[in-house]
Amino acid sequence: MSEHRITALKHRLSALDWRVALMIVVALLGTGVLTLLVVNQRDAAAQHQAALARQSQSYEVMVLSQSFAASMARAEATLGRYVVAGERAVGRDFVAEWHRAGGQLSLLERRVRGNAAQVDRTARLRTAYDARGIELAEVARNTDRGRNVAAYAYYNEARRSPHLAALSRETGAIFDAERLLLNERAAEARLTAAGAADETRNLVLFGALLAAGAIALGWLNVRAIRDRAAAAAEAEAQRARSEELQAAVAAATAGLQAEARERAAAEEKLRQVQKMEAVGQLTGGIAHDFNNMLAVVLGGIELAKRNLPDGADAALRHIDNAAEGANRAAALTRQLLGFARSEALAPEAIEPTELIEGMSVLLDRTLGDGIRVETRSEGTQWKVWADRVQLENALLNLAVNARDAMDGRGTIVISSGHVALDGDDGADCAPGDYVRIAVSDTGTGMTREVMDRVFEPFFTTKPVGQGTGLGLSQIFGFVRQSGGEVQIESTVGEGTTVTMLLPCHAAMEDAAPVVQERIGPRAGPHRSLDILVVEDDPRVLSATLAALEELGHRPVACSDPLAAPGIVAGLRTLDLIMSDVLMPGQTGPEMIAGLEPQLDRVGVLFVTGYAGEAEQDRFAGRPVLRKPFTLAALEQALANAIAR
């Protein structure tokens, strides 16, 4: 071999060694970048998880503070019912609610450990809770011992207690402070994610540059036959590392997006629950006042109709139209009370399979020939404690909605079974055994926007004139009032399943109601009666007096229940007392209890405009007339009251 060729070969080998060395350096740098990327992702993930854990703790503290406030409100309301009714069962409900609030406060104290300011607030909240418990215990003890007047006085005094204000103030302070802390932690999580993304982007860019350099060197080495295979292998290795890097970045990005969606869903669920509770309270109050106004309207319409002269056909038509509108308003008010969970329930032990089978004829007649109804049962013996009429109406409403979603043709599946909830399955109701009743269709389904508003009163997707928007809201109120939950699963174009979860109940034989027999004969319902009317609303009082006079009776007005004993003592004859239930100063049942020694052979009729008051065990079996009422209903109620 010539010296020139030997020298050229040495130069080529030297150049090849340089390229090989450079390739090794590039590979080491790429490995270092990948290592830094993995370490950076691990550290960023750990920091982000820690930030999310702190956010979750803040969410839990906020929910616990709101739950504690709600339990305290229910305990206060239950104690008020106990003071009014004096029933042991209601007293036990109060004790249960109070202990539930105490448990939530204990859990809240554990959750705020490590936050000195929140620890101080919970300590003040605990002090106010203990002091409030002493006040309410005094009310409960007087009620237990039958000291109704003292209990009522203590209860009124307790409503002005500074401890009650302290409870509300400290609960709100805990919630507000935790909300501010949540905002800080959310910002921290966002900064952590943003910083990790920036570092990842820089490392990916640097790695891409290294990969480009390696590819360039590989292309140069292609011309060197001896290193062709090594260059190809190195390029393949670089591509593999690049794909792994991209996969790691994509996985990290997907995880961050999923966590953001879960957080947004939790926030939206909390806002929706708060909105529905506020709407329910507002709706119940409005419906209560509407009943009183409708009582005046319907009474005036009936009296005007009775006093029309002969031949006033045009006026009669207008009056009939007004009566129809008022009656529709009364029906609408009952639906609003159902949504507000203020509708009176008559619960009983119900076996769901028997209930569904018993409704088969009604469903077939209502849904039409184009709908086929299938029933499926797990064959369990679990029973539900609920109002049969309300449950049947709920099933019928769901079946009609399913029919409309399928344009009148298709198959509806009604299934029932048993579900055991442990508190970790995402349900809003308490852990325990529940009866599951589900109605499924294969209709158009619902979008997420519709599902978020489906329980709102007056919200409907049906055309004008084909729906009031109260069907599902009434079902929502009935199920929540019964201690359960409504769940909806829907896919656009595939169908919808609405599931009612109602608490299971071990059915017991209902005791026969005890009716106290009164001594002496009762007058027939058609004779003129001397009636004392006790009503604090002057318009309702005036309308009631006019209605009684129209029926031929002799009413005496009383606008203050505390004045009733004096009026009764001054009357020569008295056949019946017709009393409102909730009045300032004294309730109707309390007034009648105080007058009992003077009511020998005197009938009692309670009148109420609030369905939630009409629980028969509060009224010692005496009849209750709902506002608004017609003259015929009033006459029948008087006959029932005077015949007892």
C-alpha cells in the first residue's frame, strides 16, 4: 500500500473517530436530558399532588362547615316542632340531629389541625355549640315534663341567644377563611403546573436539538461504510427515546386535564346543591302565602257566583273562568310545595314490585298502544317507607316523560332492587340500605346543560303548552323529603335512566288509631251552627265569615288566639271552633289544648294553608281542611268535624 493511501486512510479513520466521539457525547447529553425530564416530571407531579391534596382538604372543610350549619338548622327546627307538638318521636329526632351536628363539628376540628386561625375559630364554634346545647336542653326538658308554656317561653328566649349568632358567625368565618385559602391553594397548584410545563418545554426543546444533531451526524456517517450500521442503530435509538419522551409528556398533560375536570365538576355540584336548596326554601314560602291569597280569591268567587241574579250568563262565564284559573293556581301551588319538600306525606311500608305491578293497567292506559312497558325485579323482600300516592305519581310522571322522549313509540323498562351505599360511591344520601326504582327509555337523551337544570321548577324542554316544568322538580322534592336521592344517566341519541333511591324500611304492623269518644249526641251537619272562627289574617278571616254565613251558620270572629278563651267563656252556645294552625303568639293546636276543659260537645276543625303542617298526629285525630277550599269542601269538613 502506498504512503499516500495510508495517510488518507489515517485521515478517514481520524474523522470517523471524531464523529463517533461526538455521537457518544450527543447520546450522553440526550440521556441526561431524559433523566432530567423524568426527575422533573416526578417532582412536578409530587408537588401538584400535594397542592391538590391541600385543595381537597379545603373543599372538605367548606362542605363540613355547611353541613354543620344545615344540621344545626334542622335541629333547631325539629326542636320547634317538638315544643309545638310535644311528641316523643320528634324529641328523639331533635337529639339525633343535635348529635349529628356534634359529630360533624368533631370531624371539622380534626380537618383544620395545622391551621392555627381555623383551630381558634373551631374552638369558639365548639364553645358556642356547647352553650347552645345547654339552652336547647332546657327547652327539651320542659317539653318532656309537659311544661308547654315554660318550654315555649324558653324556646322564644333561646331564639335571641347570642350563642345562636356566634354559631352562625363562626361557621361563616370558617367557610370564608377556607374559601380564601382554597383560592390561594388553587393558584399554587396552577403555578406548580405552569412551572413544570415550562421546564418540560425547555427540556423537550433541548432534547429536540440534540436529536437533530444526532441525525445530522448519522447522515454524515452514512458515507462511512464501516459505521453505517452503527449510525442507523443510533438514529433508531434516538427516535425511540423521542417517542418515550412524547408519551411521557402526553400522559402528564392528560393527568393534569383530568384533575382539572374533576375539580370543576366538584365545584359545579356544590353550587348546584346550594342553588336547589335556596330555590326550595323560596318556593315553599311563596306557595304558603299563595294558599292564603287563593283562599280569599276562591271564597269570593264562590260567594259572587251564588249571589248572581238570574240571567247573568255573561258574568257567570267570567266567574267560572276566574274559578278555573284559581283552581289551576291551587294545583300549581301544591306542586311547588312538593318541590319545596313541604307537602304532607302519609308514609307506609311498600313493596316496590307489588306497587309497579299494581300500576300496570294505569300505565298502559296512560302511555298508549305505541309504548311497551317491561318490569324487572331482583326479587328482594326489601320494602320502602314512603307515601304511596306520591310514589305512584312519581313513577307515572317518569313514564310519561319517557314516552314523550321516544315520540310515543318504544319500550320503557321499570326496574327495582336493593342497593347498599357505603358513603364512598358518590351518592349524596347517607350510607345504608336503599330501594332502587329506575325508569329507562331509548329516547333522544339529554345534553349536559339540560341535565344540570332538569330539577329546577318551571324548566322544561317541551313546547309551550305541553309541560309545566314541575314534574321532575316535584319528584326531586318528594324523594329528598323521604330521605333519598334522584340520579339521572343520559346519553344524547341513546336514552335516559332516572333512578330513585329511597331508604329501606322493615315494615311493622301499623297500630290502629285511637279516637277519643265524646259523650252526648251530635247535631246533624245541615243545621245552623254557632262557630268561633280563629284566624290572624284579616282577609282570610273576612272571607271565611262570609262563606259560613252563606252556608247558613252563625260565625263569631276571633283574630287573636290568646283572646279565644275569653270569647268562648262569653258565648251562650258554641257548636264548633274553626282555627288556623300557625298564628302569632299561639298555634291552633296549643289554643285548642288550653280550651279543652271548655269544649264539652264542641267540634274542632283546623284550617291550614301550609301542607307541611297537616300531620294528623299533631291534631289528636281532628279533621284538617286545606286552603284554598270551596264552599262544598267547607260544608263537608264542618259535617265531619261536628260528627266526631
